[in-house]
Amino acid sequence: MKKVLMLHGINHNMFGKRDPVQYGTITLSEIDNRLQALAAELGVQVESFQTNSEGAMCERIHQAFEERCDAVLINAGAWTHYSYGIRDALAILTCPVVELHMSNVHAREPFRHHSVFSEVVVGQICGFGMESYLLALRAAVAQSGCS
């Protein structure tokens, strides 16, 4: 079975409690459950990983390379806008990487308009709340030939 890695970034363990105007009340566990349900429909396996440590995120990306993951989804949160370390780790991957955000980062504060990942991902999905995750999984599966 093809493997997709879902990387959840900084502060995402606080979904459901943090800024419900931007992120709603859905929890990280509920997001992962919805991803698992769609993965079953699509015939792929999704493994989720969340960390508040930039180093741990880079190490998990390195592990994804060693595991030869078929696709990677990443919602890195604020790291998206400044973490060249995570960007460089993502550049090591040979599989499709899809960046996603629940909120429309382009309609928020100016610093959120730029992604340092944009040159190393196949695309970005943002602004659809929980649906951003499901759209990203569908896109990653299509890009990787997992279906």
C-alpha cells in the first residue's frame, strides 16, 4: 500500500482551542481521523506526525526520505514563512510534497503571504478549513500515482 506522510507543525496540537475564527473548533485528532477515512477510500496509508520542535520536523522529513514515502503533506504553520531548515529538508524528498493551510494565508497578515517552501512543493492549498487537508491528500495521491 502506498504511504503518505502528514506533517503537522507548530501549535497544531492546540487546534480546537486556538483562534477558532481562523481554525474553527476541529481538533488535530479529528483532522487525522478524517484523513484516515479518506485514505481508506483512496487505498493509501496516511501516517500523521505533529511536533513543536523544528529539529524534530526536519528529522521526520529525513526519515520520510529513507522510508521512500510516496507523498508528503505539510501544514507547517508559522514555520512556512521562515524555516529554511524545514525547506531544505523538504528539498531532499523525491516524492510530491503538498503544502496546506486551513486559513487563507494570502488574506492574513503580510508576513504570511510568503512561503519559503514554494520552490520545493508541487502546490499549495489554503483557505478551506478542514477541507484543505482532504484536498491536499487527493492532490498528493494524484501527483504520486498512488491511485
